[in-house]
Amino acid sequence: MANPRYAEATRPIPQAVEVGTLSDGTKIMKRAPRIRSCGLKDEKGKLCAGHLKRWYFYDGEVLERFGPNAEIYRCEKCKAIYLPNEEEEPRTGTLCW
């Protein structure tokens, strides 16, 4: 039930989009702009809400599919993989002054 104190959203709220899965069943998602936590739901409908962390040390199928220098994020709870959004600047230069 919606809270009557708050108005309905007038603009569309961006959501992460599933773009595929790995052979082990791990979901691959495309991040929504400025997203910081996982938005996937489990079998019971409970929201994961794990933080998305930059993933540097990946191997196997992820390395073959995206290459060694890809900007990849992974949920710390459900281990879903998130690819960056094209609308945002890449965050690869975090140590630039």
C-alpha cells in the first residue's frame, strides 16, 4: 500500500537491466546511473541491497568475456556482476589529481 503522505513519482526511476548470465548462474547486470547497491530480489522476494564493490581480480569466464582491463563491479552479498553505465564517466581514474 502506498503511503498517502508522499506523491507518486512523476519521472521514471532508472533500474539496473539484466544483460545475461554466466555459466554458473551468476547474473550480469547493467548499472543504473549512480546506483550503489544491488537491486536484485531472491526467491522469496527479499531485496539483496548488497554494496557494489569494484572487482579487480577476476578470472575464468569473466576474464574471457570482458577482458583484463574491464571496469566491473560485484555485489558483496549475492555476487551478481554489474557493468558500468555508459551515461556516467568511467571511475578508472580514482587516483588522478
